[in-house]
Amino acid sequence: MSFKMRRSPQTALVLAEFLSDEQQWRYGYDISRNTGLKSGTLYPILMRLAEHRMLKTSWETAETGRPPRHMYKLTKDGLRTARAMVSESTVQPAGEPAYEGVGL
Amino acid sequence: MSLLRIVALTISDEVVRWASPGCKEWAEGLERETRVIESDWAALRWAIGSTRVLLDRRATPLRSLDEVPNATYKLLDGALVRSVGFLLFPMMDGLLFLHWFFVARSTFERAGSAIGVLGSVIAVTYLLMEWRRLSLIERRRLKETWKDYIYNDVVACARFYKEQLKRCDKLWIYSSSYLCWMLGKALYDHYDHVDMFTWVLFSAWMLFILLVMLLVKRHKLRRIAEIDVLLAERGICETEL
């Protein structure tokens, strides 16, 4: 028995968000705002994606006076699976963002 | 800095502090986001949501196949100790049921305690067999040739590790014992006055053991999935993701 990737609507939502700009590194909070998912829902999904090597993570290059942020991007495998998964599921817009306002 | 912001940052810091080794990086990522969210309320909601990470207990993930030999040694070391340590639980339950068997006043009580003893016998037999199997592996481990084999052929080691993870995973054995214990206790109480305190304590203890076993099983499934992914990266397909 193996640990399978859960294909929930929320996962499809997150993957669709990554597919909206495939080459861009994304911040957790930005994904949360765009998908409407709360941190407690979003991060387990990101962790599962990383566990299946579908997502790569990186720490932002630190600027003076600001701690580096964690960034995420789909791997090649991730992109392939994401395209298939998103095309299979009907992704509905999440509506209202979960959090508002981000400072840089 | 507002009070809300201070609370949000405190929560985030505590999440980082208490996160399991496998979730530490993610907890830090969440904590950094808390710092850049402008709205204090949003930051607080984000921080509260981040506590979800605390429920996820995972070991440091395997990042490459080269880490597998050490993980294998660690698993075998732990499994040998655990197989002896876990003997205590069914032995204690077995002794309790055995005591009830001898003080039983009715057929129901006697049958209930006998079923309970049977549950303990199943678990103890399995654990003793497991201990014997692991002891044999331990003896082989002491031979230098086996050590070389483990460190030089990481793919073979990964497969061996997977096999050990699967073999150690015998939840159905414990579940059978668990059912016997619960059924035994239920039968034992049938004709006697129901001692609620003992019953609640006993059920809580059984549920605790079952919960621990389920968590261990989840951890093992994760490890197996990690190894499958690492093997797949080397072009060896073990299972479909």
C-alpha cells in the first residue's frame, strides 16, 4: 500500500493557481489570497505536493532588514500532473479571498 | 506593534518551535508570511491557521537515496527495542484478564476473560516472532560484508528498507488483539455490575494504543512513498503514484 496523492477540489485549485503563471515562484500568502484557501488548508496541500516531488521550494534571497520568504514552484512532473488534474476537474473560482492586504 | 500582531507573531513562533522535524521548514515559511501580511486581523487568522502544522507529526524527509542506509539502521535498531518494549502492553492486559479468569463467578465472566487472554497471546506471539526475526537481522548486520552491501548498493538497500517497513506494519494483528480485549471486557461485565470507571479507563487505554499504531502506520506509509519517489527519480518504477 502506498501513500497516494489526494485529488481534492482544493488541490486542483492550488494547482490551477500555479498553472496561471508556470515559471513564477509563488509565496504562500499570495496563493492563499488568490485561491481563497486558509493557511491551515493550503499548507498541508503544498506539503503533499512537495512530498510527491511535484513542488519545489526555495528561500527568497534575503534583503536587508527583511527575513527571507518561502517560495514555491511546480516541478516538471508537477506541471504535467497539474495540467492533467486541472483539466479533469472543474475548478471554480474561490470567491472572496481568505485574507486581505500584504506588505512587501 | 499592535497587540493582535504580537499575538499573531507569538503563535507563529510557537508553531515553529513545536513543529515536528519534517514540518519545521513549512512552519518557518508560514511564520515569515505572518510578518508580511499588512492587516493585523489577517495576520492573526493566518497564524491561527498555521497551528494546523502542529497536528502533522513527521520525521525529517529522505532527500536522497544516500540517506536510506542510515534510516535503515535506525529503523532496525528502533524496531528491535520496540518489539521488546511493546511486549509490555499485551502482557499487562494478558495478566489482568488472567486474574479475572481465576476470580470469575460466571460462565460469561470466564469466557470474556479467556477471550481477553487469547488477544494477549496473539499479540505476544507475534511480537516474539518479530523480535526473533529482527535478532537474526541484527546478527547479520554485525558482519562487515552485509554492511558493505547496504552502503554500496543504495537501491538494494532502499528495497530492503521498504520491505522492513512493510513487514513491521502488522496492524491487523494488533487489531485482532484489540477486538479480543474489547469483546472480552464486554462479556466479562455482562452479568456483573458494570464498573464504569474501569470500563472507561480500559477503553481509553485501548484507544490510545490503537491511535499510536495508526500514527506509526501513517509514518511508515509516508516513508514508503518517499522511497518510491526517490527510486522513481532514478528511473526505477516501484509503484504508480
